[in-house]
Amino acid sequence: MSKSRKVFPGDEIAVEEEYAASDGTFVSDGKIYASQIGDLVLDDDEYTARVESPNPPNILKEGDIVYAVVADIRKTMATADVVAKDGTERQVGGETYATIHVSKISPGYTEDVSKELRKGDFIRARVIGIKPSLQLTTKEENLGVIRALCSRCKEEFVRKGENRLHCEECNYTMSRKLADDYGDVQI
């Protein structure tokens, strides 16, 4: 059987001798406290204390599909700022600075990160690691660049072929690791 009541961050809700701390709680000096606003659930069958929030934070976990903007390119990796999680409208909470290792960009061998991704590209990626830092991959067919601007004139590239982009304004062409629906994604 479970008991429920409204709690606020910092409210003492139980002691460790009776319950194990679970979601939405933290422990200090043997006492369990609420870490968020919500409904306290003391589960007497599982002996857990948790706080269920009516509006939980949008925290990223492994397997989540995210949208990000490439912030920097280095020899063996790219960095990106995660701006949204697929399927939610709520802002992402927690760490949003992510890395994409060169081996996680494309299914084939990639020697030069800058041939697959460029600074400012909008990408769709999968979260593959949370600790010690946020790590992403774009290896899958539906992952990769979903929107890119020409580095010469800043017009939006159009897809020409499997992994080629073309600027119709200045006639510049380059390659990228493109998502299968490049150009069809509404941002």
C-alpha cells in the first residue's frame, strides 16, 4: 500500500531506516528529503520514498533523440549544444554541452570530422552516454545534419545526392553526414 501527500523541496519525508530514497528525493544524515515539488509516495510494499512531480524536468538519458547545434569541430570530435529532446516541447534541463567522437559520426570510417559536420549545423543525434559527460552519435540513417547553411553566403544548403549539399545562391558544394530526411525537418 502507498501513502501520498504534497511536498516541497527540503521537506523531511522519511528516515532511511524505514524507506529507501528514490526519484525526487535526497538523503542527508539518515533522513530523506524531497528534492522537488510533487506528491510524496511512500511505498510500503517496496519500502521506497519518492516524489512524483506533475511537471518533471526534461532530463536527458541514454537512448533519447535530441536536436543540437554543432558548436566546434576538432580533429577527433565535434562539440554541440543540445537545444531540444525529440517528442517534448519543454526545455532540456541539466547538461546540454555534448561531444560526438569521430568514430560515432558515420557508419563508415571517418578521418576528418569537418567533412561530416560543420560549426553551425543543426543535427539530430542519439544520446549514448551521460557520465562523465553527455555523448552523442549520428551513425544511424535517420541521424545527422538536418539543416546547414553555406559557409560562403549563409544561404540554406539543399540536398544533392546521398551526402552532398549544394548552395543554389553561390554554387558551392560540400559533403556532410546527412539525416535521411535532410531538408524535410521543421525546426
